[in-house]
Amino acid sequence: MEVYLDNAATSWPKPPEVYVAVDSYMRDVGASPGRSGHRQAMEANRIVYAARRELAGLLGAPDDENIIFTLNATDGLNMALKGILQAEDHVITSALEHNAVMRPLMGMADRMGIDLTVIPYDPILGMDPEAVQKSIRKNTRCIVMTHASNVSGRILPAEEMGRIARKNGLILIVDGAQTAGALPVDVQKMGAHIFAFTGHKSLLGPQGTGGIYIERGLSLAPWREGGTGSRSASDRQPDFLPDALEAGTPNTPGIAGLLAGVSFISAKTPESIHKHEQTLRERMWIGLTAIPGVHLCAPITGGDTVGVLSFSVEGMDPGQLGDDLDRQFGIACRTGLHCAPHAHRALGTYPDGTIRFSFGIFNTVAEVDYTVDAIRQLICG
Ligand SMILES: Cc1ncc(COP(=O)(O)O)c(C=O)c1O
């Protein structure tokens, strides 16, 4: 049996429609969107706008123009943080952040002297709203937080943070890399000013796709300037969305595939996808806890996790166990620190890290049972 349990890194397989969309874009459309006026270019434009509309619908954004395409979530988060923060600003973040948030923040701390408060992990609340409220200062500019941990699967209280941000005039930036497509998301209800998503995980698109939702009226210093196909006589970047933040030829074949992925999710509904992944996660959790020496790094919890589960095994190296799963049982997973050393420190699994299983829409109960059995054989012999 071949089992792919590394969907939090990148989802695989994709729905057949995604392969078809990329292939037919490359063969039949091919042109650059928003540049020329011929039929192929108009078709490219239509596809990009259809993808914007589909994503706006999925994420609860009021307008298509609120969706900006980037290379991935990392690119979108850099665009947001570097477009907002200035020297001496104070930022509040969670203890569960991925390096996509921590490295830009630390880089800006080193280069520009921004100041950072990391709210300690709270096993009950995930991120304690009271602790956030108490850490707000005169120079606090934004709260930036992951919507769900890519290590433990824990969902953080983004709506609470949205309320705090709005009440205190702060900007809320949410890293939705692990939630867009995996969970019902409503960026307006959440109160997010910016919500970063990646195309190749739960949105089921190709790698090299992603973007941000940005609230109308919020302006970012452009992080990438250049040709947009609009106002070409001007040597200044257009000031309207999405062109203000989208310079250069996009990954249009990827966006065509992303459109197919998001359409697939919208038809299935994020609610039912979340439910399916929860069923698998809970079954895995129950199976693994019955094996001696296994330490799960998050509680079983149903509603407040995505389909990600991490664990360690007493006296065993996670990397070795991952290799054995791959070579002996055909099971693909991820081991180590998952680009989130801060999260491992918070969860007590630093520096060795964990073994991470992450589920997708195409995983099955039989695969979970097979994997639990494989772990039992590797540990108990
Ligand atoms: C929580 C979180 N944020 C950000 C990222 C970065 O995503 P990408 O590599 O697609 O930019 C990841 C990917 O692993 C993630 O899990």
C-alpha cells in the first residue's frame, strides 16, 4: 500500500480537474493575462478573474479585487509584513508560528528594530486573548498569527484576535496556510485585515500559487513593482487593487489549476472536508495513543483542530521512524521541526521534533488503520 500523509507540506494527489486545467492552459491558452487584447490573452484574463472570484467566495471576501495572487503564503506574508511595519513598530504574535512569519519578523527586528511580543502557548485557549490585550502598547501596529498550527493542528482563536485588533486600532494578519480550503473561513467575520493563503495545500492547486486577501482601504508599501498591463504610460505603480500588488507575469498555468482546485472544494464544501479530516485525525489519535511509548503533542479535540497530528516516540529518532515508514511500509510523512522551531519549543518537542501525519480529502480510514499498524510493528516489533 502507498499512503501519502504529508498534505500539510503539500497536498497530493490533486483532483483530476486540476491536472486537466494546467495541461489545457499550457496547450490551448498559453498567453499572458492582462497584457494583450487577442482572444488567447482575454481567455487568460478570464481564468485569472474566475480564480479571484472563486477564492473571494470561498474566503468570504466582499470583492474579487481583494484577492491578490502571490507565489505562496510565504510571499504573501512577506508582502504584508514588509508593506506595513516600520522601524520601531511593535508586533504581537503567537508561540506557534511557522518560519514564514517568524523569519520576516526576526529579520525586521535585526534590520529595523521592530519589537516583538510572543504570547506564550496556552494549552486550553491556544492563544490567550487577555495576554494579547495586556501586551498592547502605544507603538503596537499589528497582530500576526497562524490560523492553525502546522505542528499540532491546533486552531487559534482568530475571531477573538480580530475583535481585539479592531477595538485597539491594530492590523490583524492571519496566516491561513493550514486552513484555507481545510475549514470554513470568513475573513470578514474573523476581522482579518489580511489573510494569507497558499494554493498547493488544502486548496488543492499546484505549487507556486497563493495569495492574500486584503481589506479594502488598507494600503501596503509595494513589495514588488513593475508591469501590470494597466496604466502603461505611467512610470509609477498603479494605486488600485489588485494591480498595485501584482507586478510581473503571474503563474497563470498554476492559477488555472488553482481555480480547478478551489472549484472542487467549493462543490464539496469546506465543512465536509473538515469533517472528513477530523474523522481520520481522531481515528489516528485513538490508534496511536494505545501504542506504548507514543506521545501525542496535542489533545484529541474535534472542532478546534485541522487534519494535522504530531507525535514522538520514547527513545526513537523521528527521522529514523519516518524513513522506516517510507521504506518498509510506503507511508509518506514529515519528521523533524516542520519549519516551526518556535512551535516545537512551545509544545515541548524541541530540538528533536516530531513525526507528523497530515490528512487530505483523498485519505481513507483504511490508510489510517494501516499506518497505525505500521507504527505498532516498528515500535513493538
Ligand atoms: C502555518 C504555515 N504557514 C506558512 C507556510 C508556508 O507556506 P508556503 O511554503 O506555501 O509559502 C506553511 C507551510 O508549511 C505553514 O504550514
